[in-house]
Amino acid sequence: MFKIIVPKIVLKELEKIDTENLQLIFDKIKDLEKGIFSTDKALQGKHKGKFRKRAGNYRIIYLKENDILVITLVRIAHRKEVY
């Protein structure tokens, strides 16, 4: 199991999302906590070292710490705005 860290800025982004998409996002965050990374994509360029998890039209951008089993959510936003 991974520990999920959610910064205040990510909480503010979550407040703007409707409840249907919010439930899907929370389900995907639970997958992260369980260590399910099978469909995630490593980002490139200026976001190198971060990963992306799809949640409908939203993307969860996160940073996975190597040895400590900690995942820090960096951003949750609509796919048009996230990068």
C-alpha cells in the first residue's frame, strides 16, 4: 500500500469538479493507494519523472517516491488544462 499526499492546491481543484467525475477520480486515487499502475503513463519533457492516470476526461498527475511508498498528487484537472 502506498501513502497518498494531497496538497491544498489539489484539494481546491477537487472542489471545482462535479460529483460524478469526483467519484471516478476518488476510485482512481484508491487504485494508486493499492499500487495499481498498469494503465498509467510516464510523462516526458518538463514533466519528466511524473506519471498520469486517466479518470474519464480528467487526469491525475502524480509523483511516485522510490523507496518510501509515497505518492504525491501534483494536479487534478480536465485533460485540456492539465499539462
